[in-house]
Amino acid sequence: MDEPTLIGRDRSGPPPWAIVTMVIIIGFVVMMFSWPDIAYALFPFAHSNWFWPGLIFLPMVALVLLAMVSKGLEFSRAASWETTTGRVVGSKIAQRSIKFRGEAERIENYAAVTYEFRARNGQKVRGSRIGIGDDNRGADAAPAVKRYPVGANVTVHYDPSDPSNCVLERSGPKGMEPMGCARALIGLAVAGGIAWAWFGHGPGVVKALFPNAYETAVVPAFGLGVFLCMMAYAQWRMSRTARRWPSAAGLVVRSDVHGEPESIADARTIFYRPLIEYAYTVGGHEYRCTQIRLNIERSGMKAWAESVARKSPQGRAVVVLYDPDNPSNAVLENPGTIPWYPLALAAAALAFAAWQTHPLG
């Protein structure tokens, strides 16, 4: 009779208290913007120029701080865990499907490393969690598989009161170390300062330069136009780099059309997305991806989505372009060089801002 094996936790999600705190903060921000009179009654400083821009950035700052606190607590607890020797029994790159409401389904490549060890009480445990930060996806997948080949002896850290809570690495994930968190907070502070300066003092500057301007329309329109220009520039740089990506032979393993209902002007409309999943091999590892064009999700009428899916039927051989630094990031179509869509929106926003200044008035 086989010995019973305790199965370790797969991944570590945010603790319940962090989720509840984040929901409360988002609800608070929504309530303040929905009923500003409550804000004016509760906070004497609500009439200041920084209060409302600060509310916009509050959830982002809270998300970083909650991640720092929750992971910091987990690192602290893991420091007292017991350590033993285990053995890797499985190591490969695997895939899982990820689907968020309102977004297209995507495939995530990750390092599926399985190891076995015996806890202090003699119980046999099979774990699959590499680190506390679960930093084993995307570009980190192949290096993790290389670090932990099948048959290798490994050091396992586990909670003696709950051996299913076990990891191979107790260090923090990339970006979650103190300097990474500090950089994130500084970036948010800079972005918040720019937003505060523009929305707080921009209307006065516009009115001083253009006395006949509708400053309440010029300020957000100009800000949106500049933001879209920055997005277009970033996308252009990524596309230019992607044009030099190497190629690999691939195979379409799924070709389908998915409909997603969306609300537009109180009406429910179904938008359809082509779902093309293809497999390809890089460095001896099989990857899968659903991205057709770089950083672009397309949706439209059912007939259009079906026509796109018909171009890449299941079983068809395709040429895949992939990022050599992160083979999980791949495309089927050669990326363009000019992101015309955000540029067109930016031009429209800037033209509207210029029109609202009434330069001829």
C-alpha cells in the first residue's frame, strides 16, 4: 500500500485581511467621489488642491504598501521555519489559463517544479512552490527549471506546524525587496505630484494665458493627450525592438472565438475575440501563447473574429516571433512601427484642448 503524501500549497495569494482592506479603500474612494459633500464634512482639508488627486492615487499607494506588509510578514514567519533536504521529482515548463472579467484569455508559462521531503513528524510531503514570492513565471520560468533539474537534492524550508506550507527559496521576489518597493513608492509620488500640480494649478495657468478659455475642459483634455502620446511612444519603442526578435516554428493547438458581453450606454453588447493558442519550442522547452499582435487585444463583430480564427485553424504550422529575454512573450504577426490608434486619440484630445482655448476669441 502506497504511503499517503501531503500535497503542499501551489501558490500564495494575498491574505484575507489585505483583500478586505483593499476593498474598503476602493469603496471609500468611490464614496468620496460619489458624494463629495461627505468628504467636505469629514475632512477640513477636502477643499485643498491635493485632496482629490490624492484620492485617485490612494488605491495604488495602498496596493504597494499592503503588498510590502503582507510579504514582509510572510518573510518574517518563514525565517523561523525548519529546513530539511528534499529531492526534485518533476521539473518542466507548464501552462495555465488566466481569464479576468472583461479581458481576453491568456496563457501563462511557469516553472512546474515538484519536490518531495519528509517533515519532522515523518510525514512525506510533495511541494511545488518555489519561493515566497512565486517568482517563477514568464522570463523566470526557464531559469527556475534549470536551477532545479529532476533528481537534484534541494534545501526545503517548511512550516513545522503546517508542512504543506513549504518553499525552496525564502528570499523575496523581484521588485518586492526594500529598494524595489521604495522605487515603486517614489514613482507613485512623482506621478501624484505631477497630477496634483497639473489639475491643481493647471486651470489657473490656462486662464492666465488664455482668458477666454474653458479651463475645466482644456486641463483634462491636454493631460489626456500628453498621456496618450507617452503611451504611443512606449509602444513604438517596444514594437521597434520586437521587429528584431528571432523566430521559431510553431503549431496552432486551439482556434476559437469567444464572446464577452459589455455594457455600453446601458445596453448589453457582445464583443467577440479570436482566440488563437499556439505552441512553440525555445531552448528545449515548449511554450504556449495566445498573443497575436504585441500588446494589442482586438475585439469586434462575430463575423470579423471568425474570419481571423479561420486564418489560423487548429493544426496549422505558424512562424512565431518571441522575445529572447522572455520566450513566454511571443506574437504571430510582425509588430508595426507606428501605433496610430493612441496617436489618433492623442491628436483628437490635443485638438479639442486647443479649440477650447478660443485662440481667435
